[in-house]
Amino acid sequence: MSNNNIEDINRNDFSSLVNLKYMDLSHNAIESLPENQFHHMINLIYLNLAGNKLANLNPLKGLYGLQTLIVYGNAITTLPAFLIQNPYNLLRIEFGDIPFSCNCDIQHLQHWIMTDTKTYIGPQPTYMCKSPAIRENHGITEFSLDCSLHLEQYIAPSVAGLLLIGVIVSVVYKCRWRLHYKCWTLCCQRRYQQYIDNDDDADINSDDDEDVDAPYEAPIMRRRYHAYVAYHKDNEAWVNDQLIANIEDGPERFRLCLKERGDIPAGHYILNAICHGIKQSRKTIAVLSENFMDDGWCHYQLHFARMRMVTDNVDVLILVQIGEIPDCKKTLLLRQLLCYKEVLKWPDDLVGQQLFWNQLKMKLRKPVPVDRRFDEDR
């Protein structure tokens, strides 16, 4: 079938030639061969593809019985490694007049030509490559290849990239909850600003518990509650028996916002519910305890109350401590707050408890502007 100007070969053209041993397709115009074109031709021992326009020889995979292969005068740039490795049993191969480049892509071919003693590869002068730097032809075996530098150019950036990706993945995984919380706080800040812009004073009672003449709080910023209470469930008995009895049921009748009591809308995402309760309250009472430090939701409430101190420029956070908190349990946020805020510790004696309630009520009466001197000192 040589010299017939054949351009295309279909996948099934040779499907019935199972016993064929010799095939000559030389000097045609074949540009490509279908994948697995010859995989069923297990008895083929001679194949001549010279003088065509083939760009690769991948369709020859599977011709383990092939003994003679002639592919000179094609457009391939290198012989595939599978042809010159076992279990292929080539006894003769001719691949002259091929536009090889003198680079590391033909290193395995150069090594095979110089070391193989089993396969006849034709006269050496016909196997040339062109140097891309000086545009001269060389015999494939007549120049030396130093591919170590080329390997380093690929390996070093690859290793560095993998290490960088590994570090980024590990940091993101380690800080995944913190990143999630940062995104949530940004969303809450936007909702908080919308709440300020759209607040309706008609829903706010204007009785004596609202300090209309408060110098640091505009009328549109008045809240529905005096304080939002953030506490751990293990301190619920103290909140019900002590805090509510002395603050809400006292003569001044301060109004507290408790999530567990249903003072904020139910059926919403818990983060949005907490955000709503803190926004609707003038201040936030954080009932600190050892269990409070171990609870992620308590930490979120404390952090959001601190964020309000920045957005409103008003000290809205009241720290109340019940029991001792080990230093190892104190978070970085709490340590920062303790640098410039006092903590009301719950005492055991009756006289101390009376002073405790007096100080707490005094903090609930009027808002206090945030002291920025601490930030300036830092």
C-alpha cells in the first residue's frame, strides 16, 4: 500500500487482518493514526511507515511482536519510550531524517542508541538533531546532554509550590473557624448598619428607664433592653436567682435580654439571633466563668460585644466574674479586655454582694464613651 497518497486511515480498516505479518504504508500522506489501530494485529512483525507526516507513534502501543519498524522521514520529534523498552522485541528500526532537537527530550533515545546491542538502528550519520541555540545539525550521539540543570528548573519550583500550597492549606485548616467567624462578623457589621439606618423609634418605650437625655447616645440609637446577658448554661441558676431578682425585679426595674428566655426572635440562625439580641440592648453583661471560656458561643458573644465598642464608640461591655478562672483558660480576647476594663467579681459575703449590685446598676444607668487613650498608648 505504499505510494498511494493515502491521507486517512479509519479505525476498522485493518480489523480483519489478524494474521497479517508484513505491512508497508510508506510514502503516503498519513498525518495521524487512530488510537489502538494495531492492537489486534498480534502477528505483525514488519511495519513500514516511512515518508508520511506522522507527528507521534502512540498508536503503535501493544505491538509486542514487532521486529522491524521503519519510520524515517516523518514529523515526529522523538521516539516514545515504550518502543525502546521491554517487552518490545525490535530487531531493526530506522528513524532517519526526523527533525529532532538537541535537548533533554531525546536523552533516553541517545542513551538507548549508545547502549543497545540487540537492535539494528541503521547507519549512524542519518540520525541527526538540530541545536536550537546555534542552528547546526549534530549526530545524536555526537553531543553531550547535561539535563541536571533542566531537572532542577522544574523540580525546584514544583517542590516550592507544593510546600507553599501545603503551608496555605494547613494554615487555612487550622484557622478555619476563625476565618468563618471573621466572615460572619463582617456580615453582622453590614446588617448592624442597616439596622441603625432603618430603626423605628415607635417600637421603643419612652418611659423612665430610657435615658432620653443621654449625652452619648442619639435617639435613633436607643435600645429595647438595658443589657444583653451572655452566660454559660452552667451559670443559669445564678442568672435566674441573683441577676434577674436584683436587676429586673429591683426598684429601678432594668430590662434584661436573655436568649434562653425568648427575648429575641426564635426560629433564626443562632448567630443572627445573638447579633439581634446584642444590637437591641444598650449594653452586654458577660458572666465570665471557667466554663464560659470553654464555650465557643460564649466567646462569639463576647467578641461581638467588643466589636460594638468600636462601631458605637461607647463602652457597652460589663464583665462579671463568677468563681476563679485559671490563667490557661483566659483567651487572648479576654486578656486584651482586662488591660483596660475592670471586672465585677461575685463575692461570698452579703456586704460585698450589696456593693456588687450597686456597682452593676451604676454601670447600667448611662453609657460611657470608649477611652481611646489605651489605643493611643499602644
